[in-house]
Amino acid sequence: MNQTQTNLSQVRQKEKVSLNEGLPKIDPRTVIEELKSHLYSDDNFKKLFSDAEDKKYRENFQLFDRDSDERINFTELQELLTSIGYVYDEQELSELYKELEDSEGQGIRSDALFILVSKKKREQDREEQLIEAFKSVDLENTGYIQSEYFKELLMTMGYRFTEDEADEYMKFIDPKNEGKFLYIDIVKKILK
């Protein structure tokens, strides 16, 4: 068995998560509907948030609800999310806010905060899954993957790329053709 076959065999044994998982972007409306159905079905809400998190988010919501009308506006939402450690791109948050705003257009209610936090948690989970997938092919645990080795994996595992497709994808992975890439940077590029 040559070195490449040995490496591929080791990868297959370590493989937990596919690199293809989490790559397609999902529009905000679909994410919100998915999160709403997850949050409000059965006892799923309790599975997503600990009692301490639930209390923390509700208390913070009340602090930012300065007029005590059980709603917060866009600016207050940005401040609130930042205060609890969840930073959104302004355009993305604006789109989500419009989707979650109450029917009177007076702001969002506390349940919307939980949806936004859930979305960020889901993104963090996806990032962790992708990092784990790349780690499974980082046999030396350096944080880098050799480009030729990765190209070979693209053509021999899972959804098999043609050589042209693999070459095209490698332009994204290793644009400067350095021969290796830091996969944490690639995960960030993928999730942009």
C-alpha cells in the first residue's frame, strides 16, 4: 500500500463529518422558519437553552426594552446581541429583523431574540463541524493541509470531483498556489 492509499485509509477511519456539509447558504427566511419550528415544537426550547441562558437572555431583553412595551427596536437589538456576545453583519441582521418584526412594525419580542441566538449557535456548530472535517484529513495535526493531498481527496472521496473541478476548487482553497493551506481560514471563507 503506497503512502497516498495509507493516508486515504486513515482519513476514511477518522471521517466523521463531510466537507460538503454546511456549504450551501440558506436564505434568512428558511433559517427563521426552521428555527421557529424547532424552538416551538414540543420541549425543544429547553434543549437549546439552559435555565441560566434563558434567564440571562430574558433579563438582558428587559434591560434593552427601555419603554417596557415588551419590544425592542433594531438599534437596541444590535446593542443587546453585542452585549451577550453575538455579533451579526448589519445587513444580515436587518433582513432578519424585518422577518421577525411584529405585525404592527413596533419592534421584535423576546422570542425573536432566542431565534437570533439559535441561528448564531447553529452557525457556530456548522463552523465546528467543518473544522472537525478538515482536522480529519490533517493527519499531522498542524492546522495545514497539503494542497495536492487535498486535491486528491476531492477526486477520490465522497462526491468525486473531476480533475478540472478539483483544480477550480483549489483556486479557492489555495489561491496563491502555496502548496498548503491553513484550513481555519478556509472555513471562514466558506461560511462568509
